[in-house]
Amino acid sequence: MLVTANDKFFQKKQALAVLKHGILRRYLPIYATMTGSTSESGRVVYLDGYAGPGRYEPEEPGGVGAPGSPLLAVETAKRVQGWKRDLHCVFVERDPSYVGNLRAVLAEAAPEGMRYDVLPGDVKDRLGEALDLTGDRPLFAFLDPFGTALPYQDMVERLLGRGTALKTEVLLNFNLGSVWRIGGLLTGDEAEPNGENGRREAAISRVDAFLGGDWWRERFMAARRGEVVASRAAQEVGREFCQRIGNDAGCGSFTVPIRRHPNHEPLFLMILFFRHDAAPYQFNEAVSMANAEWRGLWRARDLDADLRADRERRGGQEDLFGNSLIMDYSEQEAQRAETLLENQWIEEVAENLRALTIQQVAIKIRENMSGIFGRTLGMARERHLRKAWDQLAEEDVLDARPKKGKMLWQTIYRRGR
Ligand SMILES: C[S@@+](CC[C@H](N)C(=O)[O-])C[C@H]1O[C@@H](n2cnc3c(N)ncnc32)[C@H](O)[C@@H]1O
């Protein structure tokens, strides 16, 4: 099914979407499986508040476009059926042409008996209905707007606050660009919007509503006065936003920067809001693997650019043997680069563990994710932690790692406690 809308965003699956979808595709099945184990009939609800048309436009005429978040949810629903989980998907979309496309895409892809609802309109207006459909079942909400998302009050009181005894997680794609562009109207770095009077005020008020007040204005302007670049100033606003939601809704957050290119400043922050203490560990696994996929994409793109430049130098002639040699070589290079990175992470995690064991005898893994992983959070994962732990056990710094049981539930003990 093709996307008919002419919006550039859906015309090609962008690098940004690879990481975003890589995380969603890996984490949603974990959430559904874990929370569905105690839910009646294994029922879990996925709410996609800004669903889009369901599928991207194909890269080539006649091809099949990459799946958007709704199709990834359908894939997840099919997968978790095997573990007796029933993922009920609720999609909200404001653009009528996307709604039509979404319905068609879902009719084609959803398996027999899969429960799903498409609610056309503004997510703020349809939230009550979505929550009624959810009842007291576990809920995973994905909020992926182009700009600002649900007003703060709705996020804190209706979504995250729907009951502390109920299982709820929200994955928000926080658009840094809209904060720094609209923040730029305050500092004078951005030109005043053309058009009717009041557009500037309306844009600023939208950010106020999303961030829960005008506190962010001074935070952004102070950062800019201190010569902090606009994207970093927006990240500071994002950090405080997480703290505020954490305090007001009583939940934790895990933030992943989303970049267009490895050397660029992030354009988005993917933020998971959670209550269960297993969430950061599981989410980190998903993020680490999605980041590895994303690095692979960049290597492939760089290689593609090199090969194209090479072909141009030879006047369009294919080099029958050379290219395959370059590919082989690059594959080896890629593996070498990954191994180097992974070794650095293991070193860093080992250093963090060493420092933690000076302060405490016992380190519960799931409660010490930041302390254990430090700067490698979102990059390193279980297998790197395992290696660091084994290394320190060999050095008699830590007790040996139990060979049974999930790492998530384990505690690391200082040797000779
Ligand atoms: C970034 S796109 C979503 C992409 C989709 N989540 C995916 O990964 O394939 C944002 C979508 O939200 C829709 N939208 C914008 N504001 C909305 C609102 N207030 N309520 C519901 N949908 C909205 C837009 O029409 C657009 O299709």
C-alpha cells in the first residue's frame, strides 16, 4: 500500500527513523511479554498517538515502503501472539488522508483476530476514548509528533497518572528542533514567522503547554546567554522536562539522543517514562542493539558514497573485481571498529564497577544502571557488563557471576564482603 500524501517525511525512511523504529521494534515486544504475563488473557494495549500513514513511500517506483510505527506494532502483535499475549493497538491520527491510508495498510497487514482501533482526530481529544479502551490493562503509549506533543497536564495526569497501580509506560519522541526554533523567537535568533499576527505567540504558547509552563523560556535564554549552542540549550530544556515529569508523575526516565548523522548534534530525544525498575535494563538492551544497527547503516552509507565516487572517477565504469574487494575489506573494517568500541565500553563499565564497589558492598544491577554503565548507557548492554564483571572477578575485585538466572535480577557483590 502506497502513501499518497506528499509530505517529505514519509517519502523516504530517514536515518532518524531507523534508530527510532529500531528501539520501538525491539522494546515493544519485551514490554508486551513482561506486562502481559499478569494481565487478564495476556491483554496489553499499544497506543500510537501520532500514528502517521502506516507505511513510508517506497524508495523506488513499484517497491514496498518501509513500515511506519503502526506496521511495527502489527508485527509485534503477531510475534507476541506466540507467547499468548494479545496486543490491542489503538492508533490516533489527525490527517484524514493518512487515516485512509492507515486503515488500508492495517486491513492488509493485521492478522485474523487482531484487535485494533483507528481513531481519527487530535490525540488530545481522543485520549479519553483510548484510555476507556485500555481499561486497567497495561498500556504502552508511543508519542511521535512532528513538533510539540500532548499538553503537560494530559501527559502527567491522564496518561502517566492513570493510576499508579496500573502498568503504564510512555515513549516520547521529544522534538529538540521545535524547542530551539521557537526558543530562537525569544532570543531573536529566528526570524519572526510570516503570516497573521499572533503566530509567534501561538507557537510559544504551544511549547509552554507541552512543557508545563513558561519555565523553559528563561532556561533556554540563560543557556544561550552563556554561549551554549541552540541545540544544547534545547537539550537542557529536555533534561529539566524529564525531571519535572518524574517529580509530578512519580516515574523515572531514560533518554536516547537521535541524530541524523553520528557527528551531528541530536535532533530528537527518545524518552521512556517508566515506573517498573526492570524497565531501564530492558530498554537499554533494545537501545544498544538499535544503535548497533544504526552504526551499520552509516558504515553502509559511507561505503556506498566511496564506491560511487570511485565509479565516477573511472567514468562510470564498473570495477568488476575491485568493488567486491572493497566490500570484503569494509566488512572486516566494520567488525574491527565494532570490536574496538566494545572493548572500550567493557573497560569503562569495569572502571565504573570498580568505583561503585568502593562505595557499596552490593550493587543491584537494575537499580544502578547509570552508575554501572555511565557514559556507555544506550551503547553497551548485558554482554559487555558480563565481560566487565568476569574481568573483575578474575582480578578478585568482585564475587564471580552466578551462571544461572537472568542478569536483570542479579546483584554484584564486592569480593570478601
Ligand atoms: C512524525 S509523524 C508519525 C510517524 C509515525 N509514528 C511512524 O513512526 O511511522 C507525526 C504524525 O502525527 C500526526 N499528528 C500531528 N498532530 C497530531 C495530533 N494533535 N493528534 C494526532 N495526530 C497528529 C501527523 O499528521 C503525522 O502523521
